[in-house]
Amino acid sequence: MNLSKSLYTKGIQCPKALWLKKYKPSVLTPPDEQAQAIFETGNIVGNFACQLFSEGKEVPFTREYDEMIATTKKWLDGGVPSIYEATFNYEGILVMVDILTISNGEVSIYEVKSSTEVKDIYLHDVSIQYYVLQNLGFSIKSASVVHINSEYVRGESLELNKLFKIVDVTSAVQNLQTNIPSILKEFEIYLNDKENEPNIDIGKHCNKPYECDAKNYCWKVQRDIPDYSIFNIFNLGSKKQVELYNNGIIDIADIPEDFDMTTIQKQAIENYKSKASYIDKENIKAFLENLTYPIYHLDFETYQQAIPEYKGLKPFEQIPFQYSLHIEYEDGKLEHKEYLAQDSVDSRFELAQKLCDDIPNNVTVLAYNMSFEKGVIKRLANTFTDLEQHLLAINENIQDLMTPFKKKWYVTASMNGSYSIKYVLPALVPEFEKAYKELDGVQNGSQAMNAFANMSKLEEQQKLKLRSALLEYCKLDTLAMVKVLARLRKQV
């Protein structure tokens, strides 16, 4: 059938996605910057995990898979104790084992993941490797998943044996073996018909365990499902959503008035149908009266490291590298302050110190979705005890600009039932949607994170250009908050 382990797991999630990947790849959504960053992180984690197994050799990658298989066999015969990317083929099923160890005539399979837990889909990933090796006649001692230990805190040096967890999944993988032949037969039936797509409807599998790269094709192209539909009102796969979908109802406007719903669901549908705005002036007024001038509008940008480079960091901890601060005075005057770290250095202390210099410990600080900003500041306070008192005082004074929207005190139809800034900003300050699109190089948080994480790879002139783009983007974020607050004031 010419299956790889990645194609096998794609088929496990949805056989139609497997068919499209094989015969109609042009309809699939190409990986974005975030997906590419996840892929690169996986490679980095894989390289470090190999260091857990000494005296190993890596099979060089080539599209000539027979060469990789031959190299693997040569090293197996030569007694190499650990082989990275060990490659095997059984009846058209090609697998590359991340780490294969050999001892006393038995092999052990290690699948490396940059995740912090063992997910069900990983068991299918390992099970097809186990299936291939077993059918090739190998005696398999064990099968394991190697993943990141989220509780690990880096000291002066990296301790790989603490950074990684090795979880034995042999029993679970063995239990899956009996189903593999029937799964492969099902895939074969689908793939033998190269003209007709599998007739598989949309559902939970479109998003779990991963958002499918065929989702846009299946949802938008084939079924014309709008951006805001019953799937936004009701959880995907819930009985109510399934009932509506099975009755041919996708558009929110078509939901019957007597359909059984919660109060929040009814309100969302009523707002959508009426296209009217709902404004709770009393609660908005009370929220505004609680803000004292000057108001410090704060926004952080952060990035993550699967392998923590600096002392005191956990894997995937949000590391602040930038902030923007718009200070709004009662007379309408605006003052802007900012910080952007140098790349390839641990600048957390410098950022924390600058933050304390820029924000007094007794003023109103405003953030959008303050739990994020408070989390960043609390981790800085825990790390730098000399600044702890000031940082925690800032935290105590943070208020959340998201509150009026989360509590549904201000609702417009264009917010699509969401209180995310992604919907709130264009609804209240439509001109800013264009302003973000006109930014050069960095237009959203994901791009900012990836840009900073990869800055060390750039030439100096490219760095300067990217630093300018990061500053402009973050500055726009806090200016947007100023504008949203001004719009709220106009309602009371």
C-alpha cells in the first residue's frame, strides 16, 4: 500500500484525509508558521533524546528508502547498540523508528515526542512500528514513548535523564496488534479506488487529535459551512449539534425557536438573528469607575523552549521577551514605553527590572486577558526575589479589559459570540483590522513568537528589520487596548 507511520496515524484519525493526502493533496491546507515551528521543535527534541542512548548511529535520511533500510541492516549486523531513524519495510509499510536499541538479540522501540504526555494517537504510531518489526521476525523486548517532563526545572546544566520521561507502552501496543490487519484492509479498500473520495462526514475527528489539514476542504469547499455556524454555538460532537446537523441545519438563523438550549446559547442565537448590539451600561460604567488614572496598558510577547536553555526554566514555559506599555493620562495624553530583548541571551531579569522602572507599584494596570500577563509577572517574581515585592504589587493592580466582553456586557453580532480580542477589536475599532494587515513582517502573536525564537539565525540587517517589526506590532497591541477602552467610555 506504500504507507508510512505518519500516513497510518492520519488514516486512524480519518481515512478520507489519508485518501486526500495520497490522491488529491492540492486541496489540503499547507502547514503554517506555527505548524512548521512545531515540526522544528520535534526535530530538536528528537536530537536531544538520542543522547539518552549512547554509542548510537543515525541512519542518514534520503528519499531512496532502500538505502536507509540497507544501512539499518548493516548496522544491526555490525552490532551497533542504538540506531536512530532505523528504517524497515514490510509489505509496503515503511517505518522509521526514532530510536531502536539492540541487546541480547532483542530490540526495543522508542518513539520520541515533544509533548508532555502520552496521547492515544502515539500508541497507534508505536503499534504500526511494532507490527512491522514483529512481522519481519524481530524479537521485541519493549516499546516506549519518550516525552518531555513538564515538571523539570533546569539547573546550571541540562540533565537529560530528568528532562525526559520514558513510558513503557508495550502492553497497550500489543493490545492494538489484533486490530491492525483489519485497519490496513479498510485503508486498502479506500485506496484501491483512486477516483472516488471516501464518503466520510465531518465530525469530532476533524479536530482531534489534531486539526486536519483537509478541514477547510471538507467544511468550506464541500459543505459551504460559514465561519460562524451551529458548530460555534454548540460543542462539536454534542448531541444538540449532531441533531441540528443531521436535520440539515448549519446556519444559526435556521435554528428553530423551540429548540432546547441553555440561556447562554439562546442569547447568542438571539444576538445573531437580530444583528443588534447589547450594551449593559450600568455594569460597564461600574467597570470604568474602578479604573484610576494614569492607566498603564500592558501587553507581553512570549516564546517557549521545549529544551530550556536558561536556569530556572521549565520546558514550554512562557518566556517574556518583549512588552509594550501605553500610559494613558486623564487629559487624554498618551506616553509609550517598550522593551525588546536581545536574542540568544537570558534577558528575563533585564525585562523585569525595566518593567519595575516603567510601572509604579500603585497604579492601575490594564491587560486584555489578564491571566496571561499575571502569569508572566508571577513567574518573574518567583525567579527574581529582589524584584518580587514590586512585581507582585503590579500584579495586584492588574485589571482585565476583557471583563465587559466576557461577561457579555457589550455584545455585537460581529463578535460571533466570542470575547477574544480577535473578534472584539474589529467590532469596536474596525480601522485597526487594516492596521494589523499593513504591518510588515509581524502581524500576530504566533508570528512574533516564531520571529524572536529564530532571530539568532539571521544576519544583522535582517535582525534590525525584524526587531523594528516586533516593536511596531506590540505597540499596536496596547494602542488597540486604548482605543477599545475609549469605545467603552462612549457607551456610558
